[in-house]
Amino acid sequence: MQVHTFDVVVVGGGGAGLRAAIAAAETGGNAVGLVSKVYPMRSHTVAAEGGAAAVTRGDDSLQSHFDDTVAGGDWLAEQGVVDYFVRHAHAELVQMERWGCPWSRQASGDVQVRRFGGMKTERTWFAADKTGFHMLHTLYQTSLKYPQIQRFDEYFVLDLLVEDNQACGVIALEISSGELHLLRAKSVIMATGGAGRLFRFNTNGGIVTGDGMAIAYRRGVALRDMEFVQYHPTGLPGSGILITEASRGEGGVLTNKDGYRYLQDYGLGPETPLGEPKNKYMELGPRDKLSQAFWHEQQAGRTGKHGDSDVVYLDLRHLGEAYLQERLPFICELAKAYVNVDPAKSPIPIRPAVHYTMGGIETNADCETSIDGLFAAGECASVGLHGANRLGSNSLTELLVFGHLAGKKAMQRALGDSPCKDGAESIRQLGSQWQERLESMMRGGEPGRPRWPELKTELLKVMEEGCGIYRDEAGLTQALQSIRGLRERYQRVQLGDQSKIYNTDLLHCLELGCSLDVAEATCLAALQRRESRGAHQRLDDGCQQRNDQQYLKHSQVFYQGAAPARLEWQDVDTHLSAPGERQYGTKGSGVKGSGVKGSGAEGSDGGKHA
Amino acid sequence: MRSIQILRYLPEESSQPFLQSFQVPVTDSTSVLDALNYIKESLDPTLSFRWSCRMAICGSCGVMVNGIPKLGCKDFLRNYPNELIIEPLAHLPVERDLVVNMDSFLRHLEAVKPYLIEGKHAADSSQPNRQTPAQMARYQQFANCINCGLCYAACPQFGLNPEFTGPAAIALAHRYNLDSRDSGKAQRMAPLNSKNGVWSCTFVGFCSEVCPKGVDPAAAVNQGKVESAKSMLIQLFRGRAIGGAGQ
């Protein structure tokens, strides 16, 4: 096994990982290892479309971005973290501009902002409708300026090297050769993305399998708030391909099979005139509410059909071809290629699809986990920004703000005295343990051992049936039991490919192992949270309302090896804004997060950048 | 069901590639990538290929479809009523099955300094630069490259000379050279002026035809030739003006 030594190792080459690697390199030291199972520009940040939020206009305020985020998250966000986030958002987007990101512009040459769901004011920076793509390529290309960043492209991280509760490196499989490598480091940053591929119908790339979450979880770090899974209201039927919320920000409307704008029936009205979108009304409500409204329309038989899928319609026709080509060219391309619709001429059939994992690896406000020297940032992390429901365009900014912070903190830690010893014995042990595990998966020809595709098919079915937009006790109990059964069967999993070079059968099998562990945490937390909040909605009696008395808490799930996972509850930081009612449409007008206590985010006009 | 042929290469078993035929279910929306995933999960776990986003933006799944470079996720079986042969991208070394070695491609991309190089007079870094939509329009299409490598598989020159910088890298250099915020053109011209730079291109134009994102690398290469000629002339006159006293 080859051993490499770094100050900081970053796992994941998407937006958060690249931003963290750059920040680490700029903080000092001379060796940053960046490990990713795919080439950095393949990472799923690439598929984000709509934009990145930061208070920008003179008539906006940090308080307002704070209020929108906290209310959007149904008061389950860590408010100190949200406060830090809104204060640092603008500077990060400016930094991206200085690195060359092609943000869309006004005629004056100033950066343009657009409307987004759940945001009171236009504050979403965008690069047409390929914002994540442009951000990822800008970060990847900028990272090339730093010779101290050494990349390990197409290496799959298997596990952490932990000594006395201190992260001292990672063990990784070189996919091209099948060889194991040990990357020693004084701190490690997980930036591995979400877990949307636990579900059959999702907007995510095939790589979004929860690997980093499982790796930290297996080493004892809590997965927090995993029951909050965001359904994006507008995915293409069949594939689940994302149709950006910016379509609605630019004025697109949603109709049912009768051409009726049904959102007015779900507390989001009154209906706004065509071509006059209004922040926080109708189509610009938050994602959880819109996806839930679809479910009710479906139950009432008011959805249409596209192939096997029940759908509603996203109508962009009134925006006209020229405007669509300027603001939403990728949407036009996707609609044409995948459902054969020209959005200038016909409405696009759409339906909700799993999009984002609000929960993740629990970290403190400095992005550090309960293992010393182990940090996490981006979608894999639960720093506490999103609470029970993320607002669109907060996550691209999150990658930057918290990727930066994690990189800086990790390098500062690495530059101090490290408690990591020479570690020869623990490295040898970790190496042989994984060698043995991989060999046992490879050993072929034994009857009755399952292969990963059948287990994966069952996982997707179980999650869809038991852990969807609406949930109940019986369904979740069944789902949890099924997942535990699948985890047991996975112990005996067997590969159909015994080779070493680019063994993607092995790769997908390892990914599935991660997904199964994460799925157990998700189902357990969803079962135990007997209330409805944000993206977590229960249909059973006594669970249909938010219940602050019992559940104004984060869930924390702890791994217990082969035994069932264990859940604890953790207090939420609400020191800046007392829990109030989430309201949109007319009800929400003039109502801010009630009971703002006036410190922190308030009095923060330093964040106004005209 | 329909038949699809795949060029297999399993270096641990044999040094010879071979064609293998599979029967896959097909609907009007089945992509080449869908077919590959069906084969992997249901018929043959040893088939190897790269993919992720399945929406033509991550650039992972480039393959040759009946000899033409395509993204597997954006090409559909319905387009091929008759024979359908999937092979690895041309001109890049094959590692296994449809997985090619991307090292040389990335080396070329990374060699052109594809990042913003600000001049000495750059504005206060706490504020964004201004850039009008017209200034943006000059480089915008070249910023849409997803690094899929299809243009390298289409380029006969790259096939003959793997040291040729190639369409995507030249387009990327051009993207930054045209950016009103950038002052790094002089630094990027050296590799573009070299024998493996823009002058290697014989203007076949197939690179632009196969681009799945409507980028026009051939235009970048040709505009690059003009820039290169200008920069070489400038070098020449400078050399004379200072009497050959060196750079």
C-alpha cells in the first residue's frame, strides 16, 4: 500500500471540496491532497442550475435573508450559523467573480440578480441557468493555480484513519488499478455531496450515493436531521432531470391537467397575474410546500399523464423564445432532448423529484465534527444552515461560505502540533482490514450470495414507498425493517466482476453499502420525528402539525455496527428568532419571522451592496 | 428488445478487444447510457463505462456511437433503427471497455493557464468587476465547454499527434483571452504559438460538429491563429527594435 503525506486531505472534488482546497492552500502549509471518485468537473455541483443567494441590492438586508432562511427551514436551522452565512455570502460570490465566474449581467455591467422561491427580495446571482456548472469549472480551473494542491482523481475513499478520536488520514482505492493508498493528514475535510440516489426518482447524478456521510457515520460521527429530504417540485417525468426553480423565478407558472394554477388552493395565493411573479407568492413559494401541493393534486386526480408518470405542467410560453434563450437556454435544451417539448411552444410536463439532503454529517459552526481534525462542508454536512427545508439558491452559496471556512480551519489545525503519531501499526491494520473486506466481496462462485443491483432496486422501492413526500408510522416502520434486512443481506454481497482495473462493479457495490447505512439513519429519524415540519410531513393522527414542545430538536443518529442505529435529540439554536408560523402568499405579507429578538443579523447594513 | 454491439476490452483477460452483442429493452426515450446501465445491472456486471449526471452537463459518458463521438446520455436508441455499435472514444488510450485514459486531455487543458489572470491595475478585490453583456458575449460560448473530450475523438490531428493542444484546450485558452477582466493573454500565447498549438489544426471542423453543447472550438482555433500570427509578428518587430538583444 502506497502512503502519501499531506497537511490537509479533502475528500470530494465538487464545489465545497474545491473551495476548501483553495482556502487550505491560501491559509498556509504546502500540501493539500484532493481526492475524488470522479474528475472534479464531473461532480454533481455541475448540475445546479438556478443560482446562488447573497444580499446584494440596496433595498435588501441581511436580516431579511436571515429571516427567509430560518422561516424556510421551519425554525430548525442553527441561527448563529445562518447569521454567519448571510454575512459572508456576498464576499464569496464576489470572490467567484474575481476568479472569472461568468455571472449574468445588467446592461450597466453590474451583476444581475433574480427571484427565487421563499426569498423576499431578488438576491440570487446566476450564470444563465448553468450556475453550478460555471461555478464548478471556475473553481476547478482556479485550483490549478495552486501547485500545493495535489489531486487524486478517480480514487474512492473507503474509510478514515482515526487515532484516539483524531482524524489522521484516509484510505482510498485507486479505481484505475484496484490498489489501496493511504493518505495521511493532520486534518481531513469531507465534501462528498448528498444522498439523493437513495430514491428512485431524483434529480441527482449517479454518483450522489452518500459515501462521505456513511464513512464519517461509521466512525461515530452523528448524522443529523436526515429525515429532511427535499423534493424539488419540477423534475422531468421518467428521468427526474432537474428543471430549475429559476424557471418560476423568471415567471413560469404551474398548472394542473385542467390548466388551473392550483397553488392558490394551498396557502400560496392569490393567483399572481401571468408575467408578474411575486416573491413568496404562488410559484415562488418554498419547495416543500410546492411538492406537497402536487401530492394533493395527484390524490384528487387532477394531474395529467406523461408516459407512466403523473405530472403537472410548467408553462413558460408567455416568456417568449428570445427571453427563454437568454435566461433559460439549458432548460430549453433539456426539455427538447428528454421530453421533446419546446418550452416556447408547449408547457413542460414535470413532477417532484428527490433533490437535496438537508441533513448530514453533524458539524459545529466551524465545520468540525465530533472527531478532532475531521471537518465537513457542503451537502454532505449538517452545519445547520437549512433546518427542515432548504431555500433554493442557498446551497451553492453554502459550498463557498463553508467550504472556505472548513479549508481555513482545517489548515490552521494542521499547522499546529498534531497528535497523529507515525501510525505505522494503525495504517497496517486499516490496510489489511480493507484488503480482506474487498477480497471477500470478490470471492466468486458461492451460491445464494446477493449482488448489488438487486439490493439497490429494493432500496429504491423501499425509500419511495415508505419515506416519500408524505409519511406515516406504519410505512416508516416497514421501511426501517426492510432497510435493516437489506443491510444484513449486504454483509454477504458478492461481485460479478473479479478484476482490478476499473472495476465499476466493485465501485457501485461499495457505494450501495454507503447508501444502505445512510438510508437506515434517514428512516429511523423519519419514524421517530412524530410531527410535520418543513420537508418532513406525516399523515398519521397527532403528527400532522409542527410540535415545538417535543420536536424543536435536531435528530442525531449514531451508527451501531450490525446492530440497529440509535437516535438522540439535540437542542436547536433559536437565540435570534423565536419560532413563528411559516406563511407565504397573502398570509405571509408583512409577517416576518415573528419575535425577532433584535441582535445578530439585525443592524447589519454592512451587508448591503448596491 | 433490440440488439446493441459493444467493443469490449478486458486487459486482465486478453490484449485483444472484441465485439459483444447484447439484447436490451427499448422505448422511445431509451438513451445509449440507459442501455449501458441495463446491460451492467441485468446482463453483464463486468461492462465498464463512466457516467453520472445523465443530463449532458458532467461530461463523463462520451463514447463512439457508430463511429461518431457522442454523449451516451444525450443520444437515443431511436436514432439508430439498424445497426448500433458502441466503442470507446477514439484517439485516447483505452483502459478498459468504454473507459479511456483522460490524462493527456487534462494535461492539455491545464497547460493553457485556464484561469483569470488579473492585471496590475485590477480594481479593489472586495468588489465585483463590471462586465457588460456585450463584453460577456465575446467569450460566453467558449465557457460552455463541459470537458467531455468528444472534440478530441473527432480531431484527426490529435489522432496523429497526441501532443497537439487540441480543440477544447484552445477554446478554453481563447475563453480567457477574450474575457475583458483578463490580462493573461501573453502568458497563454506561448503554448498556442508552438508547433503543437493552433498551427497544428488543419481546419477539418469536425470538432465543432460533434460538440454536444454548441461550443465552436474550430472558431476558437481559427481566431487563435489570427491572434498567434499577430503575437508572432509583434515578437518579430520587438526583436528588431531592440536590436536582437534578447527578450
